[in-house]
Amino acid sequence: MKALVLTAPSQLRLMEVDDPVPGEGEVLLAVGACGICGSDVHGMDGSTGRRIPPIIMGHEAAGTIAALGPGVGGWAEGQRVTFDSTLSCGQCPFCRRGQINLCNRRRVLGVSCAEYRYNGAFAQYVVVPQGILYRLPGELSLERAALVEPLSVAMHAVGRLDAQPDESAVVIGAGTIGLLAIQVLRCRGCRVAAVDVEADRLELARRLGAELAVSPPRAADALRDWSGGAGADLALEAVGADATVHLAIDCLRKGGRLALVGNLVAQAELPLQAVVTRELTLYGSCASAGEYPACLDLMARGQVDVDLLISATAPLADGPQWFARLQRKQSGLLKVILRP
Ligand SMILES: [Zn+2]
Ligand SMILES: [Zn+2]
């Protein structure tokens, strides 16, 4: 099969590799669409230690079942599916509590690190365990379905905040996760404000339901006014840098809640005194844990618009150019979908 292989740091090559063979309880999926994730773009240079070459990346995908491995039940060739990017053991204390994203033996498709290597979906075929498959509703295209994975990440973060109707929420960073979080917060009946440095992303944030969309020089004052001077009930940080963490804490009311999703830098400065004296609650939020059915339902009912987030759909062979554009942070680019 053809696959886009990360052969060395930041070196992507379209090459012919052996077709993967589904083992016990696994299916072979013919990949129809696979989204390029920020973590792929950010990690392909080797900086995160989670894309150690050689690896086929790609964990936001949808396709058609092409073959069943031994012992697979309830699935058939030709079914259109997407899959959870997280593989969990089902046995450890976290899995038993339903926190599969915290599994002690967690693996992620399309990731290679010191502990494991699991080839992903920037290829004609990918092998997926049956336990993480989800049927697609009839009318949902494979391109849209490739955004279920990032939607589940946004949904999980909003769930961590336990967002309630009429609460005010500030989303910092209007990239893919931020723009999806805005929509999930709106579905929950929250009022939403968004912060980003790029004008086109702020425009999208407005179109997707943000009442206020501002860029940093004005953001702190504008958010204070927007929240009536008291600060917002909730904030969701989808960047992961010193300045944005500061702003997230700064914009909250006393007793407010913050979900931390972005982690562009591994270490950020924390305004400790503000967190302590204003009794803020900070939640880390990683991947998702069982949000897929709810996400597919929201998409099928048209409650979440992902079309506005898809900047380009391109053949797998064009992958290296699109990765390069995303690495250069070419403006106006959000989600790029490759079609093997
Ligand atoms: Zn991702
Ligand atoms: Zn586990």
C-alpha cells in the first residue's frame, strides 16, 4: 500500500510499504479521510518524543472496513466507521473507572514513543482493534467524520468543566479544538467569548457562536467588560503558553473553573497567588474518554458545524506540502484532510 512515512525528523515520504494484516479482534480499514493534527505538525520534528521515526502518523480518520481479523464480531466489510485514537487495556484501575484516556497501558494510533509504536492512518490501510470502532450515521461524510476525534477532545474538556446553561465561558485559542469547544459550549447553553491572534479565526469564532471575539492587546479589558466586570465563570485554554495561561486565569471570576487543553510548551508559568486567593479550580484535560457516541450524534443532528473548519482536502501524495505549510504556520489554515 501507499503510506506517508515519517522517515526522519520533519522528513515525510510517500512510499510503498507492506499492507498491514489484522490480528485477533482487529479489522483492516481502508482509510477514506485522515486529518492532520496539530500534535503531528508540532511533533514531527522530534521535539515531543512522540513521533519517533519511522512512523505512519494520523489518528483523526474515517474509512470503510476492508477485512476482518479472526474473532471479530458485529462488524462487516463495507461498513463506514471512525475510531477512537486511544487504545486502552480495559483492565487497569483507570479503565475500570471509565477513564480510558488515563489507562496505564494507553497507546495512541499514529504515535511512536519510547514505549510503543502504532502506525496510523496516513496510508491506504490501517489496522484498528474492533473495540474502538464506531459506525457512522448514514449521511455523515468520511471527511466530516475525521473531525469526530478532535470534537471528542473539545467535548471532554467542556465535560471536565461541567459547563452549565447560562454560564459565561472564555475560549482561548480559536484553532480546531477551540472552535469545536465554542460550539459544544453553545450546545450546553453557555455564553461564549473567544480569543485568538488571527483575524480569520476570530471571524470563524463569531460565525460559530462566540458573542465576543478579540485579540490579545485588547483581550483582558474586553473580556472584563463582557463579563460585567466580575470575570467569566469558565475558561478553556487551547494553546498552552505562558501568556495564554495568564490570560485564562486573569479572565476568570472568583471561584471560576479553567480547563487546560493546550500544551504547546511543556512548562508554563502559573500566577499562583491569583489561583490560591481567588479559589480557582484548574482541570487538566487529555484526549477523550467515551465521548464518541455523543459527538457523532451532535454531528448527525447538525449541532456542530465542521465544514467551516476544513481548510483543504487533498490527496495523500500532497501530504508533505501541506505539512510544510502547517509547519510554517501559513495563516488561514485550520484542518487539512488527506484522502489516501
Ligand atoms: Zn489530534
Ligand atoms: Zn487501562
